Amino acid sequence: MVMERVLVRASGLVKHFQDRKRGRVEAVRGISFEAMAGEIFGLLGPNGAGKTTALRMLATILTPTDGTATINGCDVRSDPDGARRSLGFLSGDTGLYGRLSAREMITYFGRLYGLDDNRLNNRVDELGDKLDMGDFFERRCAKLSTGQKQKVSIARTVVHDPPVLILDEPTAGLDVLASRNIVTFIRAARQEGKCVILSTHDMGEAERLCDRIGIIHNGILAAVGSKAELFERYRTSDLEAVFLRAVGETA
Ligand SMILES: Nc1ncnc2c1ncn2[C@@H]1O[C@H](COP(=O)(O)OP(=O)(O)OP(=O)(O)O)[C@@H](O)[C@H]1O
Ligand SMILES: [Mg+2]
């Protein structure tokens, strides 16, 4: 489904942290991009590049030092509630309550989003199917494996069916099967017309999954484009070479 509708717009996002030991840390130094409905946009960059910080600003968890962003037309500064209703955010520290079962956990978050019980039960069953959680759906979260927990975390992130998904390293640390299942889920979301923003430092994953890629290094976007555009600009057909050249230009 191709729709040229901008769902995420980052405009000059900047984030500085005041760190007791390091002094001022310029984690994000001016990031701008747009991402459309029906598109997977990947932020690709090394450790410490500013990926998580950028995503947390988009998800309204952090207030930008400068610049702003809109999610489905809602400004994260002036209308954070509107932005939050339109997005689901998966981060490395998305918590689960050990004493609740996977099903109870997802249902609990659905209630927080104000879904009525009827709709919610259908939605929870649907997510159980889509993420292939059948064999552990009734098990307590405390007893789940890393990959199983990640599926529950993703389900809880999208239970309100938002148009924008912001996923911080959704497949990090997962085995081939679990990660393939999540990749399939992300592709299905694109097919439904969602806008997916994800971060990764995995070149292969970025290349396989993303329609457009922003290469982030030292808090700025060194290059943005579709794979074809990046390959042409850097005269190569290897994303790793693109990455090294783009990063070299800003080093
Ligand atoms: N709360 C904070 N206080 C001080 N510095 C921070 C804080 N959060 C992040 N930073 C710093 O900002 C920079 C960017 O961090 P960030 O977590 O955004 O990187 P990342 O691209 O997500 O890296 P990774 O691939 O390791 O997850 C790093 O130098 C980090 O140490
Ligand atoms: Mg990170």
C-alpha cells in the first residue's frame, strides 16, 4: 500500500544531557526527516550514535533541547497526549509485570488506553495469533524467555492499534525464529499502512527490512534515502560501504 502521507516529521531535533562526569553530552545534534504511512524507516548507527535518544524524543519520553517533531500531525511539544495516542513505543526497558500472564499483561495495557472489553479481547487474541504466542500466552511473564518477552512487549506497545510504531532495536538479542516472526509482524504493519520507525545497528536487518534508511553518527544524520538512492549516491551496492563512507564524511 503506497500512501504519500507523512506520519512522522522530525524537525531539527536536538538533545543535550548534563552529565556529572562528562559535562554536556550532545547526544542528538539536529536531526530532520520525514516518514510516510506504509513505510519502514530505519535509523542505522553505531553504539552511542543517538538512536535511542532520537526515538525517545519522537515518543514524547524526552523533551527536545531544540527542534520538534510531529506524530500524525500532533506536535510532541504542544500536544504530547495527541502524539502518544498515535504511537506505540518499544524500548529496551519496556517493562512487564512478572506476576501477570502474557494475555493479562497485554489486556492490562489495552485498558490503560481505554479500549472497551469486547474490542480489547478481540485485539488481544489477534495479537496472540499474529505474534505466534499461543504456546505461552497464559504463562506468567516472569517465566518467559527473552524472545517470548519481546513478543509480549511488542504486543503491549501496539495494543491500541496506533498508526505509528517506534521500535528501538526490536530484534536485538533474539534467535532467528523469534526475530523472523517479529520482522513478519513489522512487514504486516507496513502492509496495513502503518509508519514504522526502527533503530538498528544490524546492516543486514536494515537492508532487508527498511524502505528508507537514515544513517546516524555522532548525533547527526550522515545520509538519508532509499537503498537505491544511497547506493547511487555512494557508488556502491553494499550498505556497509555506504555506511562507512557516510560516517567518514562526518567523522
Ligand atoms: N540520560 C543521559 N545522560 C547523559 N548522557 C546520555 C543519557 N542518555 C544517553 N546519553 C548519551 O548520549 C549518547 C547517545 O546515546 P543513545 O542511547 O541515544 O545512543 P544509541 O545510538 O541508542 O546507542 P546504542 O546502539 O548503544 O543503543 C551517548 O553518548 C550516551 O552516553
Ligand atoms: Mg540505543
